[in-house]
Amino acid sequence: MNPQIQQLYNSANKTQRRIIGLMSGTSLDGLDVALCRITGSGPDTEVALERFTTVSYEDSFKNEIRMIFAKREIDFEQLCLLNPYIGQLHGQMILDCLRKWNIKPDEVDIVASHGQTVYHAPKSQHRRDKFPNATLQIGDGDHVAATTGIITFSDFRQKHVALGGEGAPLAVYGDYFMFSQKGENRILLNMGGIANFTYLPADGEARNVFTTDTGPGNTLLDAYARRFLNKAYDEDGRLAASGQVSTALLEALKTNPFFEAPFPKTTGPEVFNPAYVEAMQEKSHTAHLSAADLMATLVQFSAETIASSIRRVLRAGETYRVYMSGGGMHNPVLTNTIQELLPTCSFGVTDELGINGDAKEAVLFAVLANESLAGGTTSFGDRQGVPTVSMGKVSFPK
């Protein structure tokens, strides 16, 4: 037997595994690195987050990605070059983290690498009959494995697409395994560039769990923070808090057919970007808005579309608790508005459930790798958008 396959087999049979989960989102702020100690699999999964950090990206690297990010026409050589480069860069970032944490690479069983999404194209978005759902993440897993010397699982979203899903959101699996609790209706709301939530019903049945994107989270807010403030984000929502919401622009922004589509559904910056905002400003005759008023309107846009989506799962007479995660949870203007729009729900953060809200998505990929390695038996009913799958391609270091 190939000794690397033997090593993988040995890891699968361990009582406890150390897995590093990686996430680099559409905000392009940096690489989330989560070192997890995972016991069990499926509904018996237990996760201890040992270490977590976000390794910031240099502006020059962000600009390299933005050359191809969410664009239909790109420099194809740039895409080709970035695929191995990001794999090597992420691998080196892992080694730097392990060195700081005084942990040797051979003490880690698996790296679970999400890669960097550069284009997301579900069929509902591209509308080309002969082509299936599609999504593309770069940052080659072989390069991560060769750089770190650690067996790497990567390219998780392709199996989801291959079995009829849209490749996103994948949170349903990790959220159910880590956070489902009989007796409490839970909504796990993650506000990254795009916002999504997972509904975990109080009955605890996997077949009743689902996840969906709701629309923009921070993607528009961050884009305009870069434009107006020359900063990565609007700290504490200060610029937005100083403005007034434009009802005319808000209503125009909400006319996108995505918001009326049935659950589950996905979207991305390919749809919700500054060009979309500018088109809606022209449509609503609001091109004159001040920076503060535009930011206030964009926060309201994210909040209203998030709240509207969540309302679709609420049942009269039942109680629900919303656990927030992702960068959006740090924007008090956004979170306060969502809470005002959902007065019947109570709110908290995933930290209350033992997982740092900033680390949650990186932890998710560690859990997905663990499930592919040691689980894979939980049935979600093979519903559209929630196929029962084992995800991630395996890359050996040599």
C-alpha cells in the first residue's frame, strides 16, 4: 500500500483528529486558519478550536485576485498563474502559523483548504441551458500539500455541484453536525460577503435542515468603503450611521429576481456589485446620493433581504434563536437593524456555542474534511441543494 494512503487510513481510524480548516472569502481580507481537534463524525461530531488567526493579505495580492475576481472576461494567464501561487502562499501561511503556535506539521492530520472563489455561476444565474451549475475556486491543493507536507483536502464545492447542488452554501453540513440542538429552533446566520443562513429545526431531523444564501452581506458595504474611505470596511458602520436611507434606491435594489426565487439558492459578487448599485441608482434617479446616504441604504438593503429570507422559515407560536457569525456581526448598524426587523427572534453569536464567529467558516471546512475522512453516512434526504455527499479532493504531499 502507498504509505500516504496508509497514513490517510490511519487518520480515518483515529479517535481524534487534528485538522486545519482554511477559508478565504469574497471580502479578500485574508486567510482564516483554524486548527481544530475533532472527535467523532456526523451528528456525534465534537469540535475543539485549538488555535485561530486571520493572516491578512497584502494589498498587492488583493489586487492580483481582483484582476480576475467575479469577471466574465479576464486575463486567462493571470488565472492560470494564480492557481498554483495561491496554493503555495496558503501553504506557507499555514507553516508560519504552526511555527508561531509551536506545533509541528506532522502533528496535523489533514489540511482542509477551501481555496479562493473567483467565479460563481449557478444555472439560475448563467441561464445557459446546456451548462450545469458551476463554481470555481483556485489555490491548488497539490501545492498546499507539497508546501506543508500535510495531506490536503480541497475543491469541496465540486462534488456538491456534481450531485445537483449549486456549490453553495455548504454550511448546512457543518452547522447541523456542530450546532443542532433538539428542543431549540436555531438559525445560524453567517454574514460574509454574501449572507446565508442554516435553519436547524428543534426536531433535530437532518431531512428538515436546509441552508440558503439571502443576498448581499458585506460585499457592497466593503466595496464602497474602499471607494469612499479607502479602507477595507466601514468600521462600526460609522459612515452608514451618519446617513439617511433612500427609499427609492432601496426599493430598486430589491427588485432583483434573486429575492423571489425559492430556497435554496445562491448568488455572489457576480450579481451584487457596484455596477448593479449604479444601475439601480440610474433607475431610481438617485445618483446624487451622498456617500453616507448610499452606505446607509446599502446596510438597510442587506438587513432587509436577510430578515425577509429568515421570516420565510418562521412559524407562528414557535421561538427561534439566531446565532450570528462572519464579518457582518461586527457591524452594529447592520446587526441592530436585523434585530429590529425580526422582533420575535432572540439573537446571539456562535461564540456562545463554542465556536468563534470569525472562525466558523474555516472550522466548517475542517468538519467537511473530517466527514469525508471518517463519516459520510448522514442522510439529508437528497433534496435539491442539499445532496448527501462526501466532499473534497485528496492531495498527497509527494
